[in-house]
Amino acid sequence: MDLEDNVFMLPGPVKIHPRILRVMSKPSVAHRSPEFTEVIGDIRDLLKYMFDSDNDVALISGSGTAGMDMAISNLFGKDDKVLNITNGKFGERFGELSEMYSNSVALDFPWGKPPNLEDVAAELEKGDFKGVTLCHNETSTGLTNPAPEIGALAKKHDALFVMDGITSIGGLDVKLDEWGVDVALMGSQKCLGAPAGISALSVSERAMEESYDDASYYLNLKKHVTKMREKSQTPWTPAVPLLPALRESLLMLKEEGLLNRIGRIAKLGQATRAAVKALGIDLFPEREYASNTVNAMLYPEGIDDSFRDILKKKHNVIVGGAQAHIKGKVFRIGTMGVCTFTDLMACFGGIESTLKEMGHEFEEGAGTGAIVEYM
Ligand SMILES: Cc1ncc(COP(=O)(O)O)c(C=O)c1O
């Protein structure tokens, strides 16, 4: 089958709308030209709309991890204590980065469970933390972490709050200013449905003041923010062909309206959970914390990861597997960006057929039937 026929339901990268693909076929432009400066200026303003904050923006030609690296390396040095709250792969990545650059204290919670806020508070009481990190939407487990509560605790202890919003910003209800987030991150291939390779940071005044001048040359936070603020440019050559595509994806977000987008994604996420429930499949994370941008499900008895191969080969439906100790036990469905109910129906048509072939017992049509209720 043709790649273009795929029903692409990964938790990122996600489906790219043809409108965005068309923009990428344009000829090259000089990155310091007035035309391109306008593209970057538009991106900055549209990113502020997406972040829903007037804080400064840094635009990086690098995937989400480059943004995480920039945040941690610029804000925290070897003598700075950083509390890393982890309950999944991406929270752990902040921990690994903090170990490399700073004095990391990791507070690990089981995957699929929210952090215990009393434990977080008790750790912070020990004092002297310059920062707290949290992955708001743990893509690895399909769990949305309680960011407002963690933000309040960080504020109480005067610590910088660094939040990975790579699969939440532009897809879930996020209030950076209200939650006191000093640095938040987004990644182009997730909630925007743009090509992979770009990340951006929303940076508070305090984060600018407290970042180090000489922590990194290429990923220098102050240089990026200042150049963006004053000149609508990036310090170095950006990924030129990707940026018009990013702008288009941001324009599509603005045209839909941030709140409308969040509402639509919420319905898709809820419909996914209703569908799997109807098929007798359990969620991996605690239901109350289940994410609307990515749902993670436990394979039912007798079904293994060959499910995803059959789904792909026979039905052209691509869903995500899992990592680390839950690899082979969990599959994930992303409903970000321009994902539609038609995509979700096609996805569950394939899922039902595959489950039937693999011997799972369920009422045929129950999954797709449950989705119709949300359309
Ligand atoms: C929540 C979260 N953080 C960080 C990353 C890493 O981003 P990237 O793979 O773009 O470097 C991902 C990617 O899946 C993610 O979902």
C-alpha cells in the first residue's frame, strides 16, 4: 500500500496536513532575507498564541530533546539543586539531563501513576532547589500530570518551574502564566502536526535573568531569546524548509482557535477511551489522569505486539508501541493536531478486525459504535 494511505495514529510524529506539505515544496530562501525574517516573526507571534503567554520565545532547529537540553543546561549548573519529578520516559529524560548539567535529585514514581504531592512537598521542604522539572503530558504512559499543583509547590519554594509541554501545549488545557511555568517546551511534530525537527521554548523574565551566559554555545538561551525578540531571527541558520511549514501549522491552529482545538482533541481522546473500553481493553494509566492527546492501553490477555504488525500490514493503520519495561505490553494511540474522527473510525475498524483475527473476544462493532457517540 502507498504510504499516503496510512492512517497515522502515532503519539508523534503525527499526520501532516496536505496544506502544510504543499508549503514545504517551495524554493529555498535566504534565511536573513526580509521575507524569511517575516516568517520567523510570524512564528514567534503565533507561538505566543499557542503557548497562551506573552513570555519570550526561543526557536530551535532541533527536536524536542534539543529544547529540553537548552532549558536544563542554560538554567542549572553543577551547584544548582534540581528536583526531577518522574513517572515515565520523558520525565526521566529531564532527570538524565539534570544529572549531566546540575545537581539532580530525582523523585521517581511508578509509571502510569501521578506523583504523590505530599512526597514532592516534603522533598522541596529540604530546601535550596533552584528548579523543579515535570513532563506535563507523559507520552510514554498516556498520563497527564498535575502541573498546576506542582507549579504551586515550585512557586512556594521559589524554584524555577520547567515543564515539558511537548504533547500538551496546543492540545490540552495549559495555563503557563497561571501555573507559574518559567520555561515550557513544545515540539513541532506533536500537537501542531508539523514536520519533526523544530522545538520552541516559552521563557519567563525570571528564567532569562537566572540563565547562565556561557552554558552552551549553540543552544544558548539568552542569544536565542534576544535575537528573536529584537530581530525576529535565530542566532544561526535555522532549518529553513521546515519553518514555513511550522508557520502554516500554527496558522491552522489559530484559524481553528486554540480552545476549539483543545475541545476537539478532548472529544477524540474520550472517544478513544470509550472505544477501547467497549472492546474490553484496559488503560495503562490511572483513568482519572488519562491524557486526551495520547492514550496508552494494556494488551488484553493473549494479544502481543504482533498486533501492531498485523494492523499495519493488513489495514495500513499505524499506532505506537511502548518503551522500557512496558514495551510489548502497551500500545498507544495519538489524537493530536489535525487528527479527525474519520481517522479514529478507520483506526478502530482496523483494530477490531485485528483483535478478531488474534482471537480476542468482544462484541463486533462495539469500538466504532462507541466512537459515534462522540462525533
Ligand atoms: C513528552 C515528550 N517529551 C520529549 C520528547 C522528545 O522529543 P523529540 O523526540 O522530539 O526529541 C517527546 C517525544 O516523543 C515527548 O513526547
